Amino acid sequence: MQVREFRDGDWPQVWAIVREVVRARETFPYDPGMTEAQGRATWIETPPGLTVVAVDGDRVLGTAKTGPNRAGPGGHVSTASFMVAAPERGRGVGTALLRHAVDRAAADGYAAMQFNAVVETNESAVALYRRHGFEVVGTVPRAFEHPTRGRVGLHVMYREFGAR
């Protein structure tokens, strides 16, 4: 598996992952009715942001986007989002994408990384982020409408670089 920058030719496979994850309504607060054009505008970052893919040959296994969490005085904190194709979950794809995002953000001079909306019932993601030094610094109660669990919380998770 290799993590590399997104290329235009990757879009059909990336869109399939984005569409699948968003329509499941379990882990991302995106509109499940988003069009392909809206999905591309939402997922494909422009500098200083970056979109990457985890690939095995020509097959896209997962994708991530990174960049500043906020502009201006908050620009020293990065953010990232991750999506992994359903058949590839549990095989280290998310870990590889997370490591790439953290390493890239630290190398780019960010002081920290913040995830703004981690669905609290997404236990595998929460556990992965915790294993890599992220802490839940707050939870917005009942902020996410889960299709089977009802309204659940959204965690804000944070990690300073150099601090573990």
C-alpha cells in the first residue's frame, strides 16, 4: 500500500468511497444527497490543503484531506478527514492515512491537529485517533443524527505535535 497525492484520474474511485460513506450517514456530517460535483468540491482540497489516496496498484483503498483548521490566527492548527472503502476497513488503511496526515502537517510546520466532528459512535476511528495521541477535548451532545442510534455526540479531538 502506498499513500500519495490525489490525481484527477483517481476521482471515480474516490467518489465511490465518498458517496458510500456519506450515504451511510454513520460517520460524516455531509449531506447524503450531495451530488458528485458537490462531493468533489467538498473533498478535493486546494493549497495549502492536500487530498491524498491510499492505493494498492491502481486500486484506491481510502482517501484523506488535510489543511489548516482555520485561517488567520488559527492557521497554526491543521485538520484532516479520512474515508476508507468498506472492504478495506480493518486492514491498516486508516492508520496509514492518519500517519501520513500527521507527518505531513508536522513537516509543514503546524503546531497541532484538530478533528472537529468525530461521531462518538465511530468507535474504530476514535480508538485509532487515541492510539496516535489525540484526545477528546469536548463533545457536542446530540449533534449528529445517526440512522440507527438517533442523536449522538460529535467529539472534538486534538493533538499537539511534539506532545504525546
